[in-house]
Amino acid sequence: MAKTTPLEFLRQVRNETNKVTWPTRRETLITALMVFVFVIIMAIFFSVADTLMHAAVGFILTLGR
């Protein structure tokens, strides 16, 4: 593989970053909102699942008394 100079490397990086399709502000806001909504839904789900498992384990442990 041929070695490139630091200046040539920086030129290549600049050319590649010009090819990137950056998201619009609206796309970024919608995506961030979707992430926050999903996090809230998952937090509720895991909270309910934890509560149910806690109750089930507590019930099972009281059966042995």
C-alpha cells in the first residue's frame, strides 16, 4: 500500500466529508424526539416488568413459610 503524506490525507478527508449527506435540522429533531419517546416507553415497560417479577418472587418465597 502506498504511503500518503499528511497533506494528501487531509485532502482525502475533506473530499470524503463533502460526500456526506448531513441530516436537516428537522430530521435531527424528529429522530431525537423518537429516541426520547422510545426511552420513556422502555422505562415504563421495564418498571412494570420489574414490579411483576418482584411480586412473583415475593409470592414464591412466602409459599415456603
